[in-house]
Amino acid sequence: MIKRLLLFLIPLTMFTVGCDTATSRLKRAVSDMDAMFTSAAKAKVFSGSVLIAKDGAVVLRKGYGQADLEKGLPCTTLTKYRIASITKQFTAMAILILEARGALKVQDRIDAFFSRCPVAWQGITIHQLLTHTSGIPDLEDLSSTANEMIAILREKPLDFVPGSKWQYSNSGYILLGAIIEKAAGTSYEDFLRKEIFLPLKMTDTGYDHGARDLAVSYAGSGVKADVSQLTNSFSAGALYSTAEDLYRWDQALSGASLVPMSSLGEMFTSHAPVGDDGNIHFAYGYGWILKSAPGRLSQFHVGEYPGVNAIIARIPADRLIIIIVSNTSTNTAFYEQKVENAILGELPAAP
């Protein structure tokens, strides 16, 4: 009897020790990352908020540095930051919500949503706008409003035949915002607030109209960055959010609270190859970049503008979410990779 009991207990003990070891490794990694961000903040090379969750539990939620140097306000995970191109995820979700309601289809041609549509646009689909394969040129000058930029785009030739290649285009996502307004019969801002932010209790997320309760953006050495034109990026980059709200967003993407799971699958499908970096392959879904490395698949997007830098990264198989938002031009993708490697291990080198 004792022998049989020992045969049962030994593997159980080994399992418990293994779990303790994994837990200890995670705690060590999180402690190391906290120290890294603390050191970077003291050296004034990082200012922002970090939220890391593993296996459904938040393991680090903390602010580093200052949200407002003049007022001495520290960064917290409730600090509101401009998120620039992470906006595109919410634009893509708005399109999928409208598709689920029968208001449009992603394979619809965009000429159905624009009066006096240029001939060159008539073969372009919503899917191609979502995946940056439309050929619509990217207008980098944000001194014009969204409507003015659309008028400028009407007069410009396409950069390539729609569907023939991938090329990042903020302008394409601005057109998506106009399509959302046409199909929904309301403003882009109101649609996102009513259909995404309110249902998910993302009460600290919204459209930036120059609100004063956002973190002050700094271009470097305490010099304020001019972000006044970022609001003109509309559905390509005009939103703000917090680390906590972006975590609520991540959790919603694991279920069918906004759209059917089949629609979520389309969001995270590799629709268009972006490029390779050694043995790491990148593709674009709907508002997300998909990264495929040996033994690891991740979904992420960055938001960049002078005085603004943010990243949200998900590694579903490991149930890991990393959110870093900053009110400086620091490279948050660099820190995200540091966190990912610390928790999951270094990616194998290219042969």
C-alpha cells in the first residue's frame, strides 16, 4: 500500500516543483523588467506605463517617469496617452461590427461609399484598405483635416495596382473612417464610443480633440512635442487610451463580445505578407501585424508620432499580453521584446 502511495506522490511532487519553478522564473523576470523600466525612467530615457499579464493574471501594472513635468504628475496605468496607429485596431473592429450587422462586407468595393469616386478607386475593396494593399498613397502631412486629405487623395494616382503588393497607408485607414460613417449613419467617434468603448467599459479611451487631461508629449529633454495635428489623422491615429483600457480591449479579443469568433479570426489572419527579418516573418491582418518566429506566434501593433510611442503585443499560445504606452518618442517595441524574451526566452537565432 505504501509503495503504491509513493508511486502516486512522486510524480505529483515533481509536477508541483515544476510549477513552483515556472512561477519563480516568472516572478524573477517581472522583477528584472520592473528594475529595467525604473532604471530607464531614472536615466530619463523612458516615461510611460506598463501592463503585463500572464495566464489571465496581471503580473506588472506600473507607471514610470512623469506624465507632466511642469505639474510633477507621475505616470500611472490610468494615465491617458495618445496611441497613434494603435487606433487602426479599433477602426478595423468597427468595420467588422458593421459587417456582422449586414451594413457592409469587407469585399465590397469602396466606390459604393464615395460619391464621384475616382476611376482608379473603383476596383478597390474594403479588405484592401484594411490590409494596406489598396495602392492608395500615404499622405504624411497632417496639416489638413481628414476631409481635406480625402479630397487631395482623389486627385492622386495609385501607387500600385490594388492587391498587387503591401505598402503601409495611413490614408487608407482614413478612408475606412469615412466608410464607417457612411455605413453607420453616425460619426466615427460616436460609433466607436457606443459600440466598442462603452460595452467594454473603456471609460478612459476616446478621440483626441486636444484634451488637457492627457499625458504631455515630450520630444526629448523635457521639450514639449507638437501633437496638435495628430487629431487630423482621424481613424488612422487620433485615439487616446490607458494601459488599463488597452488590457480590457485585449480581453475582449479573446471572446465574441463584439463580433462573432469567425470575424475575430479574420482580424488575426495573415492576409498580406509584410516582409522577413531572418527567420522571422511578418504579415498584416486587420489592424494587427502578425509575427511568426520559430516556436512563437505573436500579434502586435505600434503607434508612433513625435512625442508618442505605444505598443500592444499578444502571444496567445503563452497567454501573454504586453502593453507599453509612452509620452515620449522612446522605442516601446525595443522594451516589448525585452519583456517577451525575459518571460518566454530568447528567440532562436537565424541559421
